[in-house]
Amino acid sequence: MSRETTNNEALWRHVLLEGLPRERRLRRLMGHVPADPRCRMCNVPFHGVGGTVARLFINKRQSLTNPVFCDACEQFARAHPGGAEVEISMLFADVRGSTAIAETMSPTKFSLLMNRFYAAAAHVLVNTGAWIDKLVGDEIIGLYIPSFAGPDHAGQALKGAKELLRATGHTDDKGPWLPVGVGVHTGSPFMGVVGSAHVTAVTAIGDPMNTTARLAALAAPGEILVSEAASNAARADTKGLEARDLELKGRTESIRVHVMRVVESTALHNRSH
């Protein structure tokens, strides 16, 4: 391993676990500005009043080559290739039965429905400290990284999952306006710069991400499948919650999950609070 690789790994570990003080303050501040889209790393908005402020006063604007980042964060990622394996909590949310839903309406109406989902989910994830990793198809992925979500990243992920179900109407008397299933897991994926010299992305990859995706795929509408690793990390009281042992494709051993629903969320709380 070269010295540059070692140095970049140490830098990414610091960024992910503790964060750079200036960027941490900026991310918190920009998170209160109601504007999307925004930079995935520093939360700087690209349009509206927030985007104007970012361009004029902190010299940040949307990158032309990698539009999910501002130009400063994109340059940081290019200058420091690599990443680190760190413990984070991951939230995957899937729209259940999206193909059948799409068949009942025009493509334009379906796109409006999905945009409503993306907006509601992004609002919840940003407010609970998540890094929004992807908004694609019928799925949204939020990464709860210690430097963004704090040391109780697992607890924040559980909070985000419950708030997401509430935001999509799963506590409404008439039922949800969009059926959603959620998977939450805690593990140590590789997180950092992935891609080529021309196209880069800052994301997480590895078995923990695959596990979380499969949990979300198995969650019924209104369910949050929480891995035992996540519930333990959150110091959650799972007494009274349904437990399942799931066989996941590609894994030799089953994984135990606890089933959470927002109607029974009072049975699950964080002892650290």
C-alpha cells in the first residue's frame, strides 16, 4: 500500500467518523435551507435563494461534471481517491408494488407521484442526519455516517425509517398514499470515491449495503426490517416486537431482524436518550 493510499484512507476515516469542523458546521447550517437539489457532501443547495447565497458568499456551485456534488466537494473527491471501512447505519426504502401502481396511471402522473416520494423521503433523511446516497427508480438510500448523524447513527436511522413511513401516510386512517417497505442495518462497508478518472461517485459498497437492500426488498408495506446489528447499535428495546430469521441470497447464515411498524413505534426506544 502506497503512502498516498494510506494518507487518503486516514483522511477519509477522519472525514467519515469526525468530519472537518468547517464542513460539519456548513452542513448543519445548509440543512435548514429549504432548497433541493443540494450537494450530497456539504448540503449546499444549488438553486433558489440558498443557491445564490452559496455562490456569492462561500463560492460553491453545482459541479458541471458531477451534478450531485458542488464543485468544491467534487474537487475534494478527485484529489483524494480511495476511502475507508467504517461503521455506519444504512437505510433502504422501496416502494412496494411500483410496477402495478404505474399500470394504473399515465407515465406523467406516475412521475409526479414518485417525485412526491423523493421529496418527502429526502426531507426526512436530511432532517435525521443522513447522507442521501441514491434516489433511483422506486428506491431511496440513506447512509447514516457518524460525522453527519452523530455517534447514535443507528438510532437516527431508526428514527428516519419511522418518520419516512409517517411521511408516506402509513399512520393515516385511509392508509398510505404510497406503500413503502424499509430495511435498516448497521455494518462497516467501504465508503469513499468509486469510479473512473472521468466519472466519480462518493458512495458505500460491500456486503453491508447488499444486506440492507435485501432487507428492504423483503419488507412488506408499512414494515421496517431492522437487523439485530442495528437494534443492538441503537440500544433498542425490542421486547414485544416480532422477530424473524431470514435467509438472504448470497449469505450462508440467516440474519435475525426485528419488525417495526409505526403504529407500534412506542415499543421501540433508544435507551441512550
